[in-house]
Amino acid sequence: MKTITIFSGKGGTGKTTVTSCLAVMLSREKKIAVADCDVDAPNLGLSLGLKERDYSSFVKIRASEKAELIKEKCTGCKKCLNICSFNAIKWNEKQNIPVFDKLLCEGCGTCKIVCPENAIKLKKIENATISVGKAYGFGIVSGQLKMGESGSGRIVMEVKRKAMEIARKENAELILVDSAAGIGCPVIASINGSDYIIAVTEPTPSALSDLKRGLKIVNHFGIPCGIVINKYDLNKEFINKIEKFAKKNKIQILGKIPYNKGFVEALINLKPAVVYNKRFETFFKGISEKLKTKGIFLVFIMQTKIM
């Protein structure tokens, strides 16, 4: 079983659209499972036509911790008061005890360590929901972080673990992971353990800059990758810069997708673009064929260092 993660340093490049289209195309010849690991704002299910009522199961996840006081043990020494890096501890002068702000607390455990009376414990809290659904014949796992909670990287790992479980039950050959944008914890958790990375970008300076930053993470894990340039015809002159960067770092351009209002219409109608308009299949068929010719489903060739 192989895992391909689709990511983009910059948001809005079309990463989820690429994921949904590739999922539909690849599922026609392979058994696959899909994981939406953008747990702060999961939209892959919507792009595949799934609404909340279409998910078959919802599991509450406790993948984060918050500090909690054991009042009977506290002596009011105040050693915990100024140790918190997140300013999550205030002091109740009347009761002479610390008060923990649940929204600011990151569950790092520093206060617990410095407390000489062991009067602080870390308590698991419910911080996300993992949903399981099905569309176009393959399983979809989606994670959603509760508002104001932390631990997105941990939730991503839980989503991937659930997707792996479903893939094994269905004898799937491939898991597609739709990552969050950026270079933060959920992106690192999405990329880690992948066999191949598809980096989606667009011909703008900000997209190329963010792509370079994101690929440093990919390089850190030593994962081979390819680039898909979306909306390439909006700035044909800038394409040369992306191609020079790819050539310099020996990264294959897997495909170029033109700008077309049909992609927006597909999202409005909650359908993958390749289902909404059959003509779009050509672009994604070319990408999947290049994945095969590079041996993505067989042998993976390691990349050179990204400059």
C-alpha cells in the first residue's frame, strides 16, 4: 500500500480540486482510500459531494491535554504562575490558587513539572471529530478540529491512522492524503510517512515562494515529489521560473492545468471537476500516467536536495 500526499505551500492553489479529481480517476483502476487532513477547514468531502448526513460514523477524539488543578494538594506557592509560555495561568487571590485559561492552555506540561506538590495534572480533552464516509466507491476519512482547540498535528495522525485501517479492510492499494496549506504541524504530520508528494502551485511569486518553503519539509523527510501547475495560462511568463526551479532541483512537472470557470462550477455543484465535465479528465489522466511511468506505484526514486 502506497501513500500519496497532495500539498501546497500557499492556500487556494487548487490542492483539494486536484485531490478529488485524482481520487476519482485512480479509483477506476485501483482500490483507494482518501484522507482529508486539512483538519482546521476540511473541504474534500464537499468537493466529492458529501454532506454531513452522508457520513456513516462520527468519532470524538481526545488528542490534546489541558492543565487542571488538584485543589487539595495546592499550597499556593505560585511557582507555576509565571512559567507558562502561553500566559494561560492567572492567580485567584481570594482562594490563593492558580486558574487555568482553557483557551490559552496548550497542554505542554511545564506547570506540572515545576509544581513541587504534584498539584497539577494534564487531562485529556475532546478536541476533534473524525468522520467516515464513502463516495465514488472509495472511503473518505475527514477530521475536524473543534474551534479554539489545539493539536491539529495529532488529529492529522489519527485521520491517517483511520484511513489506513479502512484501506486495509478494503484491500486498497493506495491512500490519497489531502494536506492543509502552509508549513505548520498539520502539514508536517500529513507529509510524514508518505511515499510520494504532489505539490500543487500556481504561476505567482507568492505561490512559488511558499512552494519552496514547503518543499524543504519534503526534502527533510527524503520523499520524492512532482509538481502540478494549476491555472498556468494566467501568467505564462512566470511559468519559466517554476520550470527552472523544478529543473534545477530535478523535480518533474507532472502536469499543467489551465484556468477554466468549469472548475468553479464543479465546486458550486459539489462534484469533482472530472465528473462535472468529462473534458477535464485529460489533464488528470496525464498526471496519473506520469505517476505510473515514474514508478510511483512500484519503486520510489529519492530526490536530490532542494535548493
